[in-house]
Amino acid sequence: MGTSLASVGGFCVGHHEVCDHQRLCGQGYCFSASLPPYLATAAHEALAILGSSRGQQLAAQVRHTAAALRQQLDGTPGLVVSGAKGSSKESSSSAESPVLHLQLTPTLVAAAGS
């Protein structure tokens, strides 16, 4: 409940081997305990907000903003926006999702490393 309602989470930046290792091997350390009370309270409040008419307005605004951001980022040289129309990873992310999966192209990664 904590991660799905954004009351807990994180990200990993680095070479794909390091990120894969952290993502695959770190779960036992990150999720072995129950949700702390403050995160349970935050998740409970998020559900209360989403259930209100104001929450529905906010959710619609987030979807609209995410779609606008996705449109702006689509076609950026060196960047793959998963889920963008015409992307080779079009099915990996819903067009309405506020979660954007951004990936640097191998060419850009190679150029940055040299």
C-alpha cells in the first residue's frame, strides 16, 4: 500500500548492472518489515483524498499534465519515452499513467561515457 500510494519509494541511478542488482536483490532489505504507522497514515489519507470530488479533480489534472509531459518528451533526441505512441516500448506504460519510464538511447550513453 505504501508504494502504490506514493507514501514510500525511491529510485536507483547508475549502470544497468548496478540498478538491476539493487532492484532484484534489495527487496528483502527494503520490504521485509511491515509498513510504518506514518506511512500507513499517509496511504489512508491518500485514499480519502482520492475518494473526494477534489481528489478526482486532482487525479484528472495529473493525467492531463502527464500526457502533456509525455507529448513534450516524445521525439527528444537520445531519449526513449516508454509508452509514447510510435515507441518500440509502446505497450509498457499507459498513456494516462503519470509514471513515465525514460530511457537514454545506447548512442547517448556511449557519447556521455567518452
